[in-house]
Amino acid sequence: MMKTPIVLSAFGTTSRALDTYAFMDGIVREKFPDHDIRWAYTSRIVRHRLKGDSAAKVKHPSTVLDELFEQGYPWAVVQSMHLTWGHEFYRLVGDADQSDIRTSMGLPLLTAYDDYLKVSRALSLEISSDPQQATVLVGHGTDHPAWTSYLALDTILKNEYGPGIHVGVVDKEPSKDLLIEKLARSGVRQVSLIPLMLVAGVHVAEDLNGDEDSWKNAFNERDIAVTVTEKGVGYNPKIVDIFVDHIQQALDLIPGSDQ
């Protein structure tokens, strides 16, 4: 009997993203060696920019699911590679629901309370214990109700590591201006910026570390020194293990499956 295929669905693909996905792919394949592992990408903008062979390899989740159905698979796990359950996740759920193959959804990184605790512990080596240095995790942000995920993570991280760690986002709230004002008033003289993003792509290069209107420059203008981590959390094997757990949970939900 064929093992249930696993579709890893991310937002987009760039050269940096592909390096991160390759790292994650290796861990997933090691954990599920007998399963067909496929990647899918939801970003229409990225797919439209690509030409020829590159475009053919970057498939939408619907396309990948149609191919699996045509190959005779009755079920597939669709694992969201998103950090929160925002707009992109629910679009992915809609795509899966409309496919002919039956699907079991693997949930985003930050879903259950236990996920937040695991993420907190996975980041332990990146968080400074120096009272004069703050650690700021910076996510994408969203106007979806899932924006509260960032506040929940901020609370859990502070409970674990103390008041020197903060969570902000590039877009919406908690905003850059709010955090910088708060930290400047606290007397902090050094900040470590860590991307709370799967991939360290354009947001890190421009929004966090860029020449104009970046988080780094905004902190520097308040006489606060900044270091920026150049890798996303997708390179953290403990973070990948949380996605692996979600894949297993999705497999366990398939009735009568030997997985």
C-alpha cells in the first residue's frame, strides 16, 4: 500500500529560500523516508516572475494535489509552512478543500500553546542574557486576527527569558516605532534583531538591515547599536521538528491509514 504523500506548502521561492527549504526538506525526508515529499508555493507573484524550467518546477498546491490524485493516491497531507494561521494559511485550506484528493492539514508553526513553548525553547541560544542588550524578534505581520500570535509569543518569551526580549513585525502591530520608543526609554544600548521568518529574504535585507527606513537605522538614530541575524528560523532544526510533529499529527488523522 502506498504511503500518504506529504505536500510542504510555502509562500514563495528565491535563491535564499531554496537553501532554507533544502535544509528543511532533508530533515522531513529523514523523518518520513517512505513518503513521497513534494513542495508547493502559493505566491502567484513569484510564479509569474519565473520563466521556462524554473516556472515549471514552482507549482501551486492545487497543481501538486491534482498530480497526486492522478497518480492514484487517495489522501495527501498538506503541511503549511507558514508561521501563523493568517490569510495565506486559509487560502491554502481552501485550495486543499477544492482538490479531488482527500487532504489532512498540517497546521502552521504557531498554533497550539505547546507550539509556542517549543518555539520559545528552540530560540534559547539566540536570546541574550545581557541586561544591557535586548533581543527583538521581527515577523512579517498581518491584518488577520492571527496578529495576536505575535503578542502571545512575546508574553511566553518574556515569561521564559525575562523583560529583555520583544516581538515586533514589519507590517502592522506590534510596530517598529512602538518597540524602538520603548527600548530607547529603557536605556538599552544594544539590540540583537532576529528574523521571526522562515526565510531571511528581502525583509531581512531591506526592512531589517537596509540603508533606508530600516529597523537597524531607526535604532542607530536613537544611539542603539544593532546586530542582525542573517538566517531565518527555517535553519533551526528544533523549529523544523515542530513542523515534523504537525505532519505526524496530520497523518494520524487519516482514517484507516498505515501512514
